[in-house]
Amino acid sequence: MPAIITDQIRILNAKNFLDLADDTDNNVFYAFLGLPNPTDIQTTWDTSPPAPKDSFEQETDYWDSMIALKKIYNTDIRQVIRKITWTSGTTYDMYRHDISRSNLAKPSNATSLYSSNFYVMNSDYRVYICLQNGTTPETPNGKPSLDEPLFTDLEPQIPGDSGDGYIWKYLFTIKPADIVKFDSVNFIPVPKNWETDSVSAPVRDNAETSGQIKIVTIKNRGVGLGTGGVTITDVPISGDGEGAKVTIVINNDAKVDTVTVTDGGSGYTHGRVDITNTSLVSATTIPQFDVIIPPYGNHGYDIYRELGATSVLLYTRVENDTENPDFIVGNQVARVGIVHNPTKPGSSNELLTGDKASAVYALKLTGIGYSSAFFAFDTVITQTVGLGSTAVGRVISYDEETGVLKYWQDKAMLGFNYDGSQRTPEYGFEQYRFTSSPETGGSLQIEGGSILLNIDTNFTGITTTINNNNYNLGQYFSEGVSEPEVKKYSGNIIYVDNRPAITRSKSQKEDIKVILQF
């Protein structure tokens, strides 16, 4: 049987996601950066990043190559709509209640209201809905918009004197703080808590009359409408509502010149201009009109439903912090993602709560010349942890000042290629962690750098003082070894974006804006 899932469930899902984020006792979201060696996986990664894969196997790979996480607060999550910026000379669609595959929007030919260009943001970040785009029998596709809407009055208005035929309805102004967080190339935010927010109250309360008619258009001007130059007032709109009336002006050619709504009435879900009791019924050709039905509650009552807010933007900013250096510098990152409800290490249900968290393993190294040692990014390091047992990792970063080496381990070191095919591993099939307590036959030495260095088993803590300078290492070390600050493989990765690699510098900041489309 033919069936559809409507856009309204997508809007509902977007709203429910925000409700989920507001329940901070049970839900946390973190953005993460990862994958420091993308060209080892695919040589053409930077010119053609592969599409992420969605499987449990791939999810563990995302965790294995994760570097650090940054919390996304509930105040940094917002429903968004497509960005349509007002530009002089552009012909916009007008709001219509009946746009569908069999009644395309004009002029865009969109098959649904939400995919049409029926609203704009002006140069002052004010958002307006287009109620009339200059549609007439002679211009059925509308006209170019010439007057930028700038007003904040509550009733629909003609914005200028160009005669372009446009009528706009003001909805809201995007706040400066929201512009920084939620304005993007393709999306703009809608206000949060529209139903209860005091700032939106004037527009919302102005829409208190549901089913009130604002716009009637002329489909056919008719022919032979009696004596020209006549104005016919109080022509009713018939339908399931009541009280709506229009005024019809007949020009000197005995055709309809204009039709204006003088009383919007209330309660309409359908309607027609009823000329039964006017002289127009005896015309040679009867004029035809379109009565445009507003959305439930009227324009401005529910902007999420009216504008089609089916997407959500999550925002966070990653800055290099010398007090908590979880995000590495000097090396590359090529993956951005979102994880929902990661947990603390050693816990199955205690949610991660910190602003930032390291997702990598780290070693505090010591030895003569550690401050001048060199570890090439992404190269292999090893430690003999026991007789015939070798720990293997890849270098993420090395800090010569503190002797902190960050590394990662993945299945590619255990007999699997990155494409999933198997091979004979150089160091055996079992994965070992680097350790400060090697078994018999083991060693504290780390190989793979420019010189041999040892794990500093005398160091425990998160801060250290070197040459009278205090350093926060970002994660806690026990006898020179540090575990990730998040429980690996916990929570659910809900978004992954493979990107051309960028090399992070000490002065670098990243504004991470992720769009979830429902």
C-alpha cells in the first residue's frame, strides 16, 4: 500500500533530540577529533576522503583512532533551517498551504513547502516569511524582490515602494551569540523554546487567531465585469471558518484589478471567495481567486512547524589549552565525530562529565637526552613487555619538554590490514599495552625514537615541574603510564565525518558545527 512518513515526524525527532540534550542528568554529547594518519589507510585520503562506514566493527576503529573529546553543552544545540539570504533581484517562492508534487512551488518548482524558498534572512539577521511574491495572472511565477524587508512590526507589510508586489511577515531576529555558534554556510538557527520564551511572545501572541486569512491571490481577472472603476466591499470568504471578507477593485477594463483581505476571520482550513451575491456572477468570464490558508495557529505560532526545522546543529569550540593539553598539536587530524553518553574509565554507567577528555594512551619517558629525542609522527614504537611479548603503538605526539609520548593502537597492528584483510603480523596476534611493570624478559625501554628512553616509573600525577616551570599533562599518570580519560568503546557514536587532514598548530582553534538532519 502507498504510504509516506511526513516531514512532521522529522520536526518531532529534531525537537525530541533537543529534549534529550536538555536532560543533562542522563544524556551527554561530546565532539571528538581523531585519525592522525589518514594516508596510511588510503593514500588518496586528502583528495578523496572515503565515506564513513556504519558498523560495530567500524565503531571500534573510530574509538581506536580517537584523540580527544570536547563536551557539547545543551545550550550549544539548536534546531536549524536552511539558510536563504535575501538578495535584491531574486524571485522567491511564497508561502502556500497546497504545495505538493502535483502543485509545484513557483518559481522554484519545489515539490514541498519546506524545500521551497518561501522565507529569507535579511542583512540584519531578521527572518521573514514571504506571504506574497508578486503573483498575478500575468506573473504566475512571481516577480523579483527589490525591497529588502527591514521592519519588525507584527503585521505583514509591503517593505518598500518599488511595486514589486511582495508582502512579508516578520518572525524573529537571530541573537548575536547565536550567530557565532549556529550560523553556518547552509543553515541558520531558530529560537529555542519558542512556545514559552518571552522574547518570542509578541510574535507568538499576535498569531493567536488560528485559521485567519491573510492573503488572497488572483488566478483569473475575468472578463466583462460590468461597469469599470468599481469597488466591491465585504465580499465573504466561504469555507469552514467564519468572518473573512475581501474588497475587490474592478479596473476600467472591467477586470479584477486587486483583491485585498479586509477581515481575516478565523477557523479556516479551506475557503473560496464567494461572489454569489455580487455583480461578478454575470461576467462574461468569472474571475477566479486563490485563498491561502495559514498554518495551524497562524503565522508565527509554531515556527518549527512553519519553517520546517528538521535539522539540529551541535556546536563546540576546540582551543589549545596549556592547562589541559588533551588536543595534540603538530600532527594531523582527519576525522570529526559525535559520541552520545561516553562513560568514565572503569565504569559501565557513570557518564563522562568533564569539559575535555583525552582518548589516548600516554607514557612519561625519561633518560639522558629525552628533551632532545625525536619521535616521527605515526611511526611504530615498541616495548618488550615479556619474553616473546611486544607492545606496539603508533606515535601521535611527543612533548620534549615534559617527556610525554602519546600513542594509539589499533587492529592494523594485530594481523589485519585497514581494508579488513588478514596478514601475518610482525609482532604477533596478541595486543599488549605498554607497561611500567614488564614481566620476566621485559624492559622499560621504548624503541622507535631517535634514542632509547625508559618509562619513568617514579612519576605519578597529572602535573610536573621542570626548571621551575609547572606543566599540566592533561591526563593522570601512574608510574609513568596513563590510560584514556574516557572508557573506550562506551556510549554510541552517532556522527562521523571523514575530512581532508589538517595539521593542528599551537595557535589553532576549531569551531565544530555538526548538522544532524532528521
